[in-house]
Amino acid sequence: MNPNPAFGADLQPFMGIPSFMRLPVTRDLQNVDAAILGVPYDSATSHRSGTRFGPRKIREMSLLLWGHNSTLNVTPLERLNVVDYGDVSVVPTSIEHTMQAIAETASGFIETGTTLITLGGDHSIALPLLRAHAKKHGPLSLVHVDAHLDTWEAEFPAVPYSHGTPFRYALQEGLIRKGEYVQVGIRGPVSGANDYAEAAALGARTITIHEVMEKGIPAILEEIHVRMTGPTYVTVDIDSADPAFAPGTGTPEVGGLTSYQLLQLVRGLHGLNLVGFDLVEVSPPYDHGDITSVLASNVVFEYLSLLALQKGTK
Ligand code: MN
Ligand code: MN
């Protein structure tokens, strides 16, 4: 029997203390391949909040993950030493302090060689995460799955940062390799023609949901694999999925990816040089039957599976 309690011979999903996949909760990162980090923060949302409750709920729903990925034919926790690091101590009333805390925690992490898997939180947390990763790896290739461009200029003129701006600053700060920023699933009337033009001018390759549905996920993956040549960071906004599959989020946009397409997309990143990951914008108060958190935990599991396949090939 696998000694890892995530495999759960004596604990059912409704039992016990819900760390991610019931992994050990520790801040000791010695010989740890990957660690789960929560960022329970939602003060950078522009509409409905609640993502501060995301990490805890995703952890709870992750107890339904029994461990084997039958599509990729890998059992990630058999190959990887993974722990749950707990949460960043965010300051709900201050995005500046929170970004600082995220960057410091993430940098400490990345220095040890442990791959960081972050549970948000709203999408503003991606900027300090990208800064920390670029500090270690240099400019990154970036796969961004989202309904929204998130390259807007300050949504609120008094402050530069919100959950709609992280990738504008990441591009402007040179954190992303030229030509190696792909955003997938973009849609909705919230983005104007000028917003698309601006994203392109900043250096984004925007793949709209229309293009995804016309071409299919395999063709999209093909382009991603051609483009991404460097250390690759992956950021998944759960609102990339259709609200039918992910209603628990702050700014839902209809006509999105199915849950299967989202899993297929993340799964298909196998083979890239994967260095970091975040899953953001899960807002449990708006969820129904926890389906958004169930999907989120499964997306994280796909990424863990990719890391397991990557181990030993690097
Ligand atoms: Mn979004
Ligand atoms: Mn987003």
C-alpha cells in the first residue's frame, strides 16, 4: 500500500483535516519537488469578491482526488515529493503589502528549487508570482488561460494594480519572453476592440474562445508548443471555463471552455519546461455544489501530473 495518506485506505474524503490531497503540511522544503501555496486574497477584484475563500475550498475538494491520472498514465505522488505549505499571510486591506508578502514567500520557495503551485486568490497575485519566478529563471514563457485579457491599464486610476492588470505590468517589466505570451479563451463584451489591440501591442498572442472552438484544443496546443521555448509559467483563471462548469467566480463570461477542454488544455502542456503554476479566481460564495472548486482541484492535479512526467527528464 502506498504510505501516502492521500491514497486514503483509511480516510474517506469527508474525514480528517483538508490539506491539499491530504499532503503533509510543512514549511520544510528540503527535498520537496513541489509545494501547494494558498493566497487567500480578493481585495483586487473589480466586481464580485470571495476568492479569499478559494484556497481552503479547493483543498477541501481536492480530497476527492484519489491519485491516479488515467489519461496521462501517471500517479503523481508516487513520483513527486509534494507538501502543502499553507497560506501567504495576506493583508486584506492592502494590495501593496499583500504583493510584497507573496513575492517574498514565493522567492524563498523558488530559491530552494521547489516548484510552486499557487491557489488563489484573485488574479492580481500573478504579478508578484511572475516577478519571483523571473528573478530566478529570467524572462518566462507564459501560458495564460482566461476569459479576460488582464492587460488593462489601471482599472481604478488611483491604484495601478487590480485583478485586471497583472499581465500589462509583467510585459512592461520584461518578465515575459518576447513572442512567448499566449492567452487562451478570451471572450466577452467586457473587452473592447481597443483592448485587444492594446494586448497585441504589448506583446500578447490572444487566442479567443472563437478560435479555440473553431480549431479545437489540439491545434491550440500545437501553437503553444511551437511558441514556448523558455522556462514556462502557467496561470489559469477559472473563469476561462464556462459558468455552467465554473459559476463560482467573480466575473463570469458565458460561452467558455468546457471542464473537459480546460483539463485537456492543461494536460496538453506536457513536454514544456514547466517552472510554476497558479490557479486563480475561485469564489466559493458564488459556487453551486462546489463544482467550481472540484474543477479547480482537478486542474491542479493535471499540472501535478505534468510535473511528475517531467521529473527525471530535466
Ligand atoms: Mn478572468
Ligand atoms: Mn484573470
